[in-house]
Amino acid sequence: MEESKIYMELMKNVEKNKYKLIKRLIEKAEDLSKINPEYVPFYASECFVKVSNVMLEEAKNKKE
């Protein structure tokens, strides 16, 4: 019984983190589209890939 409670808490945290990540991706895409309207492509999946890459590069640059 205890393991199932731990598993459920873990799944709730994973779900919350997914929503936070998607919200952050959307906010970053909005910021980037204000700078360059042509940056955001027609398909959302392409947009998320581009924005994710930009965010990863920013994170790498902060570490260095």
C-alpha cells in the first residue's frame, strides 16, 4: 500500500512538471515571436523543438 502512495505522488509531480515545462515553452515562444515574427513556424511541434533548443543553449551558456 505504501509503494502505491509513493508512486501516485511521483506521478502527480511528473504531471505538474510537464505542465510547467509546456507553460515555459509557450512563454518563451511568445517572447521569441515578438522579437522575430518569422521565428515561430506553422506547426507547434516545430516551434517547441526550436524553443527547446534555444532554452537548452541558454542553460548551457549559464553553466559556463
